[in-house]
Amino acid sequence: MAYPGGRLLALRGTDVHVLAPDGWIHLGHTTPAGATWLTRDLAEQWCAESGTAPEVLDSVPTR
């Protein structure tokens, strides 16, 4: 997981996804510059602070 400028990203294999209000959106294969990598615990904390259910972290597409 990464956190660039207010958006939560997930890297699954070589695919980068961003969390949008309606779920994960595929961004491509390049992580945006300035992204800060997070541990699972910090990603769960981000979810709690943003009002997002932490279960969303388990639903990153495996495309």
C-alpha cells in the first residue's frame, strides 16, 4: 500500500490500483512519484481515519 497526496494505492504483482469511492481502479504499472509506502497496519489506520472499512484492503483486484 502507498499513500500519495491523499489517495490509497495498492500494488498487486505489477499492477497499481487506486482506491476510489466505488472501489479499486487500475492505474497501470508505474507507482506515482512521491508515493509513501505503508505497512498493512498503517493502511488500516488510514482506513479508520478516512471512514473507510478496512475490509477494502482485502479486495484489491488480482488482474
